Amino acid sequence: MVPSQQHLKISDNTKLIEQFLEEVIVKPKTTLKKWSKITNQTPAVKLGYIGQHLASLITGVPGTGSGARGDDLEDSSEVK
């Protein structure tokens, strides 16, 4: 998929993807591992709609903010 230029509104994608993954995936997972040792609970966490965030960063097309209803990206793309 190649988004139309009119929908490209997010720039510096590579840097933002790295920052997003560190802040949303790596840091919380590290923190949960620490607490898992204390509580003996799983360090797994469900973080909904991560794929939509990544799709916006990878394509440069912002989302619609619709969550489960409506188009996932402004160009009418659906994120699976």
C-alpha cells in the first residue's frame, strides 16, 4: 500500500517508530517484569490498538480516532 500524498501528515517516521516502541512496548514490559517477580503474576499486558499507532507511523497517515468503529486511517485504510 502506498498512501496518497494528501494523507501524509506524519514525518520523521523512523525516529518516531523507534521512540514509540521504546515508550509503549519496551519500558512497560520491563516495568511489568519487575512487578511480576513481586506479585508472581504474568508480565503480559494488553495494549489495545498498538497496530493502528504503528500503521500511522509507518505510512505517515494519521488515524481517525474512531477505535473500533469507522476507518482506522484518514485515507480509509483498515488496520488488521
